Amino acid sequence: MHVAFAQRRGTLSQGSVRTVGREGAGWARLALLALAAGVLVPLVSAGLRGVLWVLLGLAGLALAAVGLWWTLAHFGAVRIVGAVLCVTAPLTVLALYAAAGMLGPAALSLALWALAVGAARTAVAPGPTGPVPTPPPRRPWAVMNPRSGGGKVDRFRLADRARSAGVRVVLLGSGHQDVAALAEDAVRDGADLLAVAGGDGTQALVAEVAARHDVPFLVIPAGTRNHFALDLGLDRNDPAKALDALTDGVELRVDLGFAADRVFVNNASFGTYAAVVGDPAYREEKRQTTLRMMPGLLSGPAAPRLRMRADGTRADGLQALLVSNNPYLRAVDASRPGRRERLDSGRLGVLGVRVESAVRAAGMARGPRAAGLLRLTTGEVVVEADTPAVPAGVDGEHVLLPAPVVCRIVPGALRVRVPRGAVGTRRGSGAPDWPRVTRLALGRREDGP
């Protein structure tokens, strides 16, 4: 199977080169101007004391991080104190800013920084990955889960709309059904497009079948989070729009990730999150289950400790490890969680976390440079543990994988069909590449993938 995917690797390179012209240079200049203005605002408002106000803000973030650690890693009074600290630390900083008349300048500075980051992302955002116009399928097939996303299949009448478009629809029942086997049967019956209306885990199962048979794949975002659909540029608020790809669609080549032999379209997680997802109570009571399990998983004697190696990099003692199909370029993005800049880089993203104390938690305020964070991109990563099997959350589905677990990426393995208008909605995300932004602002033209 992996060999067949690898043979199609060269297809991805066609049409994936982006030339950055005047528009990108304009966004880059705007980003640098906004960045400079964001630095000058506190200095103009408070002189050199503006530096102290910035340090005060960072101290508030550090205390909030400590409070979050105490909330997650402890029970009883310590957890209560941590929860209070999470709330009071930032509120106290805001109150001090307001009392000193710095709240307005601080808000303006943050707005300018946000503008700078947005403009920088736009300046260096990858262009469309060579979409190819494609004729309508003759025998499309779809599997739909009526329970996903709180009943989106029924709420948006997805089955009826798909059938009206000539799609053979299979509705999953309440019992266990082998989704991959259903997709295999559909291909044997002549299906020339496989579609899924369900969660990311169901999508991954059908995507593997579509990639193995080189059949186009259609995502209908009817799950709860729909991260894969989001990064494809699909409208998660109106999943029926994805059906437009049947009559007016284009085709993209995207990568697929593998954890052992299990496909993932988003990520495979190991350690704390995988253990929480594996608890039977998690599906019904996510928040309560997480708070109940986290202290033991983070600081208890049975806390998971993982090892990983990739491209000469080794790390041990990790409490959590996330391996993603293409990198999440920002470890934490509250406004757009789980965003990937592209799905065709041919690289896995690796994010490891090791937080063993409140001091290490406070260091998380440094962001991507924090000592407790490991971030890299690679083509293959090996996850090791002291147990014969490693619990993993593969696109949100709990599985046990034999150790060591080899995670790899297969470039261009999956043909994805999307509505023509979705291609233009994709945007860059993650931490901006400021050296590259500077080069663009100075007028240096660049061509590259």
C-alpha cells in the first residue's frame, strides 16, 4: 500500500509553485509597519516605562500558566487556587493598566500586532496547490453518520440532497459497522468518488480506501470539529455546500499521515490526550473526564513518559506528543485552533510537551521558545514507550498501537475534490516567517513551493 502511494508522489509537484509578486510585497510592508507601530505605541505613551508595562503583561501570562498547571495537575485546594490564579492574574494586569491609563495604548498595541501577524501570514501564504478542473463523477458514493456533529446529516438534509445529485448514500446505524469495508464494497461496485459526512475519524478510514484505489475523495463537514474540512477551505457552517463539488469541482492532491498502518488526515496523539480519549466516559462528559484524569496523567506515578526520535533529534520524558499530517505552525491558536498552513508539504509536524513543575509551566509564557516544548518537522518519527503497546488518539479515535510506533507521511497520496470556490478561501496560519516577510518587503522576488 505504501509503495502504491509513493509512486504517485511526483503528482504533487505539478502546479504547486507560487510566485510572490507585488501583492505579497505590499502585505509584507504593511506587516512590518504595523509591527513597528505596535512597538512604538507603549514607548510613546509611557516612555521607557513602557518596557515595564510589557514585562508586567508577560508576568501576568506566566502566573496564569502556573494557575493552569495547578488546575490540571492537582486536586483539592491546590486546584482551586490554580483556577483562581488563572482568572485573577490577567484581570489584575488589566486593572493596573486601566488605573495607569495604559489600557487604551495596550489595546491599540495588541491590535497592531494582530494586524502585523495577519498581514505577514497573507504575504507568505501558499497559493493554491495546482487545482485541476474535473468532470462530474458518474457513480458517486457516500457514507453518512446521522449522529455526527449533533445530527447535522438530518438538520441539513444531506442524504436527500446527495441522492438528488445522483449519489448512492449509505447511512450508518447505531451498531458497529466497518466503514472501510463499506467503502471497499462501493469501489468494487464501480464507485468513482467516495464521500464522507461524518467526523474526522470516519473520514480517515474512507480516505485510506480512496487513496489505495486512486479514487477521488469528497469531504462533507458534518462532524463536530471538522479540522480537515477547515484546512481544505470548506464551509463548516453549511456542510451542504461541499456537494457543489459534484457538479463544479476541482481536484487537489494532499498528503496522508500514517501511525503504524493507521491513516490519519489530521493527527495522531500519544500520552495524556490519548489516555483521556481512551476513557469510556470521555464521549459523554469530556470536561469532567479530562479534569478527573489530568492530575494522574501529568504528575502522578503512572504519568505517561514517551520517547521519540526523528532526523537525529531525540527526546524523552514527554507527557504528550502530537504528530500531525503537515505541521501546525502555531502551537496554540485560540482563535483558530488546529490550523495548518497547507496539506501538501510532504512533512509531518511534531509537537512534544514536557511540563514537570509550576516553574516549567510559567516558562510556557515564552510561547514556541519555551523549554518544555519540542517542535519540529520531519518525514518520519518513531514513538517509543516502556510498554508493549502505546495508546494513541488517531483523528480522535482511541487505538492501541504496538511499540515502537513509526509515523510517516505519504506526499500527494489522496485526491480530494472540493468546490471550485473553496480553493481561494485557504489562508496561511501559524507563526509568520519574519525574515521572509522582510525580504518581500524589500522587494526581493522569490519563487518557491
